[in-house]
Amino acid sequence: MATLEKAVIEVLAGSRAGQPPIAVLFNPTEYTRERSNAYKATAVPGLSSPLIQFVNGEADVLSMELFLDDYTDVDQPGARGPKKPVNERVKDIAALLDIDRDLHAPSPVRFLWGPLRFDAVIEKLSQKFTLFRPDGTPARATLSVTFKEYLPLARQLRDPRRESADKSKRRQLTASEDIWLLASVEYGDPALWRTIVDAPGNDIDDPWRLGPGDWLIVPPLENGNGSSNTV
């Protein structure tokens, strides 16, 4: 018979890093993982609808409910001392939202359960208590937890996934194009139309007077040091 693997929450950095992971004594019955992108709508003169531009990817979000119960939870594997009651275990998880004294921010954590490995910060925690001891101490709780993906800067810089124009090009406007649409197509941002206007070889006094058949030089975008971006 296969051994039941327990989900755990590990602290990755800060003053609590290296401490024993927090075991989830009841594995979640389900979890939801979401991914989204951020887009910007830019109005362009002469077009009936705005241009939709990709801005950046949003962090993945993992959400689930964790169930804690003093009367049915088994001892944590490898735990030292007596089993912690529900109210103390809730405090341990809630403390992951506190500002760490070493990081000056909440500690990043890792949620591990079988093949699932999710590095994150805890964005939100909702606590619901449904059973109590005679003295009012909580004995049963349901925690709704939202983890937001945590990617260190060094890891993101290794895989920036950015692309841009790297060569000067000549483009001829069609009947359905203008300089704003051309900037959107070439650079991904119609607001960069002035880069085309200022390009050597483009003698443009009034961009509104450009029309079908006009040829334009589309220069590469430049970095802050003057060097061209490359794909």
C-alpha cells in the first residue's frame, strides 16, 4: 500500500529559514492554479477600437482550503513533543504573513505536495473556526490560503523573454495604416511613434499628413546606453 504523502509549507528565506516545515495534516481535497496576463488598451486616432498591447505576465496564483481538527488530526510525522492544538497551528501559518526582521518583508515559502512544487508568498489567509472546547479555545478550523508565485530577480533576468526590433527597416504605409499603427506593429507600442518621426531619413513635418504609399524608416529601439536591442 502506498504511503500517504503529506503536503508541507517550507520557509525559503529570512529568520525562519531552515526550521522544520509546517505539515498540512489534512491534505487539501482540491486546489486551483491561475495564470493571467496584463494588457493595456491604447486609443489610436482614426481607429474604431483601441489597440490591445501585452504589458507583462502576472504571477501564478495557487489557492486552496486547509482543514485543521484537534479531534481527528494525527500526530505530525517526525514532530517533537506533543501535538500542537489547532489555535497554535493556525498561528504558525498566519505568522508567514508577518514582516520578517531579516528581510523587511514576509518570507517566501514553498508549498510541496507530491509533484507540486510552488515557490510563493502568502497573499491572503482567511480563518474560519467551527468547533470549540468548553473554554472557548478553537478545536476545528478551515483556512482559505492564496499563494502568489515568487520568482527571484536573478531567475527572471536569466529568462527575460523580451523581443524588439534590431534593424532599421523601410515600410510603406497602406490605406489602412498610419504611423501609430506602424509603431504598434513594429515596437508593440503606438506611443513610440515619435521614434519613427525622429529617425534619420524621415522628413516628417506633420504625421497627420502621412498617407498610403508613403515610405518610412523604422529604426531599432535603443537601450539607455545607446546600443540597439537585439532579439
